[in-house]
Amino acid sequence: MEQAVLDGIRRAVQAAHKVVHTAKLDSCDVDDIDEVIDALDHELARPHPNKNTLATYLNSLARSLRSEPPASDAYVQLNDAMRDAGILEN
């Protein structure tokens, strides 16, 4: 995976982390989302992140944010990063 794509994923994950900790989200369990973000950070720290592992965690994070209006920008950013990486789940 290209470095620019990985950087886009990192920025999207950071945006999601920020919104989860600053916005009032109705149906999200912040601890569960933090676990997903921690797993993503761990995978992204590897020299060659596994695309399938990233896809699993990114899709989980996106599903958690999808129905939360305060998280709409972070959700769009995640989708864009996943599309750029070729791992967007329909």
C-alpha cells in the first residue's frame, strides 16, 4: 500500500478519534471504538500493514460512526480513505 494512502488512513482514524472524544454520540460505546482505533494504530505502525486487517477495523469504525450526525465528517473521511486504499465495503 502506498505511503500516501496509509497517511490518509491515519488522518481519517485521527479524525474519528477526535470526534469520538469531543462530540456527544448517542449510540456509540466510546470504549469499544477506542479498542478498534487502538487496533488500527497498531496495524498502521507495522512496516507493511495488512490490507485485510485494516479493512476489517476500518469498516467496523465506519459502521460505528455512520448513524451519528456529529461524526458525519469523520465518517466521510474514513470512507474516502478506504476508497483510496481499495478496501471500501459496500
